[in-house]
Amino acid sequence: MTGTDRYDVSDFIEVQYQPRSRGRVLRNLPGITSKRIMDEIEAREQKRALQDIFSLYSSHHRFKATDICRIHKMWLGEIYQWAGQYRRVNLTKGTFPFAAAEQVPHLMAELERKSLRQFTPCLFKKKSAVVHALAVVHTELVLIHPFREGNGRVARMLAIVMAIQAGLPPLDFGNLKGHKRQNYFRAVQAGMDYNYEPMEEIFTGVIERTLKSG
């Protein structure tokens, strides 16, 4: 992420970048200094983790906060020491603040009690109900932003598994670029007021694209 897509960390104590990476790569276990290489490795590991996740969670699994941490660790555990652990730094994107770090454990517990319990397993028959479930869980998880990095991708991975529970193929998020990416972030912000309609529109488009490409 560069420019307006880079997250600003307000607590400098835990801002640790890999030496000789010019502040572009977070401190990591393999010692990678190139952002391009790190992006490639993260993408490759995400594909691997998704396959493991598909076999780990059944179509009737009700997700918990610990499962989300487990997904994060399955993906990034060989790359970052803090994979699967809640962040201890405050994060913003531009002027938009995500949940304060000290609130993350409480908010994740609340997510488990409410949205995850209500919408997983995602076994709804109507498409509108599936879209609503995906939109609520995704929006709430991204707003919490529980991890130091990789929150949007973990939220998408969870959405993919939920969609499979509903009988859909793995969702294709590849078209969320340019103005659609901006619409996506505005949909996340709308969730601050419990307005999930913009994110429902996003997921409706994602599902339609997935079914057409399949």
C-alpha cells in the first residue's frame, strides 16, 4: 500500500519496519526488505492458507473470534511474529480512525456474540439474506481492524468461507479497483452508522461477477 492507502500508526513504540526496507516493509521473520517481494509472498501464502481453511471449517461451523485469529496466523504465521495476535497500536487510514487498540479484544468478543453468532454458519437460502450476512460481518470486522496488517484480506477470506457455506463458489474480489475501491471504503465508513446497504451493493456485485466468471 502506498500514498493514501498506507496506514498511519499513532503509537510509534510498535512501529517496526524491516531494516534497509526504507520504511516500506514491516519487520518480518524471513528478513525481506523488498515490498514487491513481500506482496508476492503474502499473496502466495494467502492462496495456500485459503485451501487449508476450506478443509478446516465445515459448512456448519459457527465462527468465533479465535477462528479469525487462527485464520490470520495460518496465513501470516511464517512471515510476522505477531500473526494471529490483536494489535497494540492505533491505526488510521487518512483521517479515518479504526477502533482504538485497547478496545479490540472487547469489540471482537462483541462481534462473536452478535454478528458471528447471528450470521454463521451462513446457511441462508435467499440471496438477499446471504448478501446481508456477508455485508454485516465484513463491515464490522474491518471497522474493528483487529490486526497490525492484513485486516481487509482476512475479512475477505472469512467472506469467502461464509459464501461457500451458503453454496456459492469462492468469491472473486479482483474487480475492486479504482473508483470501486473508493466505493468499498465508503461502504466500510457507512457501517459506523450501522448502514450496511452500501456494502450489500458491493457484495451483490462481487457475487454476480463470481457467478459470471464461473
